[in-house]
Amino acid sequence: MFVSEPPSQSHPMKSAVAGQTLAKGTRSPRLPSHARPARATKPGAASRSIGNTAFPRGRWLLLGVLAIAHTASATSPPVPPVSPLPPAGPPPLMATVGDDPMFVGGDGVIYEVRGEGGVVSNLVSAEHLSINSRFADVPRRFRAVDITDTALGDVGVAICEGGRLTAFTLATDGRLTFVADGGASYSMEHERLVCDLSTLTCNTWQPMSDTPLQLPLYDAGHSRIKLHTAVADITITRDVMIDLGPDFPIECDDFARWPGAYAACKTLSRGETLVNATAMVHTLTGLTLRPEHRWHFMQIGLSRLKLKHGELHGLLGHRALLPGPTTSSTVRVGVGVDGAAAPAAFGPAFGPQGEGVIEGHYTDYERPRLHEHGGLRFGRFVCGAGCNTSSCAVADASEV
């Protein structure tokens, strides 16, 4: 708790003030870097996230452009016609995995592979790059509409160049640990998300540092690495679910030096309506959250892939280079809660373990440990005589 100023006779606000009950398992405010194609949620899964729907960046941009155009047409004189712009090129391929986990290939098709809690699976396998993740069971108190059974946990990355192996782990507790450093070429940015109580925003990424932040800034509990290799750009984001419980105190006088935060706190304490109320509560409580209030998981994005389709595999990689559809469409994948079939309105359904969309069976991608990168049925990773398709293992961070 930070020092309050000035003292008063007011009482702490609880997180379940009048009319402002916080649902369990709410997501920390959606970050710009997490924006991904909107998807249909599982039928039958009751939503416990409030007001943090994710929209792709393009949709926000489009709405902004439409608003500007509407204003201009209402207030400005007509402008002379101009030559049409040349047609835009295709958007760069982007493949992602996160949440349930839900996978999105380069073609935009969404599919689910739930995996098994505590079991490592290969997500990306190329000759010089391999990415594994240990799937994690989602604790019941943190489950929500898009975080149900399992999610991605610790991530192990291996990079090879000229037979030189570099491997590291990004753990859900935030530790970045190198388990092999053979000199493969890469560049990396390790960042933390910073909130600002003076502006009530949590949208600034700063380089990771052991130096504590000074108020009104504080560490939001998210981190990410942006990895650049010869064959791909990879972003691994450490995301978080928050459960404040029914009696988490918020002392409004603690925010007296920041008028906006103080006013928002008072509004919430009176049970009045507030835009983005859940995100606001998360911002106000973020500084005093304890570890038991948070549960972290991972999301991964691939871009700038300098590979051909057959050179890349893994649960995410094997569809990462598929071209996007020429026309927009909505594709429903996965099945509902307790195996309920997806509504016909959502189109064709794949199975909860990637049935109908992945090559082989999901168990073909399982690994005995986080940094076992060889020996896969569909593996592509090769790194010198001592690390080839039949065997490529280095000790996990926990074993070093």
C-alpha cells in the first residue's frame, strides 16, 4: 500500500460496491498488442469478462476513419475528386495462439487445440527455429468465456545458426532464462507494461528493468519479448487473469494526488455507472494486487516469416503460411462446453483437439520436456550433429 494523502474519515471501497459486482476471472484490460481477430465464443460458456471485448486494430481504425469522414462531410465544403490510390497489397501474414488456446493460421481460420495441462507441445518447428509450450490447466476461479480449460504456460524457444544453439524459457512467473547460449544470431526486446495513475492508462511498454517504477507509474504485471531471428519475428506476451474476490478494498484517499483516479474511485464507490468500469477497477487495484489475485498465461504471434509452407510445422506453424481468403467469412471452430455441438450458424466445426484441421493427432506434437525440440513426427528442427531431427534436448530452466 502506498502512502495516502490527505487522511480523511472515508472508508475503503470494496470491489463489490453497490451495483458494481466484479465477476470472477476477469481479464486485465485488453492490450493493443493482444488485439486479434474477433471470434465466436463457445456456446454455453457464460461470460465472466466485463467490457473488454477484443477488436482487431483495423476495426478500430476503420471506425475512426468513418467518424472523421462523417464529420468532414457535415462541416466541410466538397473537395475536388482525386486520382484513386493504387490497390493495397495483401496484408502481411500473421499467425497467433492464445487464450483457450485458440489458434489463428495465416489464412485467418481459427481452430482450437486444448492440449493437456502440464504437457508440453510443439507449436512451431522449422530448420532453425522451434517453439514449445507447457499447457496449463486454468484454475476454476480464473475461468472466463475465452479462458476455460487450458491455456499456454511456460514457453521454450530454440534458435539455431550454423550448428550453434541458443535456447531460452519465458516462464509465466515472468522469468526469462537462457538454458543454452551457443551464439545463434537474434535480437530481442524484453518489455513490461506500465500503468499511469495520473492518466488512468495502462498502454505503455517500457524496457524490462530491476529498477522500481515511481508513482504515478507502476508495473501492470504483463510482460513480453519481441524476438527477431533470420526466419521470423516472434512476440510472446505474458497475459493475466485477475480475480479480486468479493472484499478487495480500494481506499480512494490513496489517489487524492491524481484527480482523475480519485474521481473514478469515488464514482465506483457510489455504485454509479462508469465507462470501462472493470478496466478502471483493475487500474486502481493493480498496485496492491497480491500474487493470489493473478493467474498468468501466454500468447504468441508469428510474423515476417521467411519460409515456405513445407519448411514450417507445429500446431501453429503448419498453418501459419497459408494464404488468407479472398473473401471475408466467419468460421466457427471448436465445440461447445461439455462437448455440445457448435451452432450451425457458425459454419463448420473442428474438434477440441484440432481434429479436422491439424495434421496427424495432437499427441504427435507432445514433447517429454520444454526444451526437447527434436524427435517429432512432423519436426523440421535441425541443429548440428549433436542436435538433429532424432534428438535435440537441453536442460529446462528448472534443471539448471
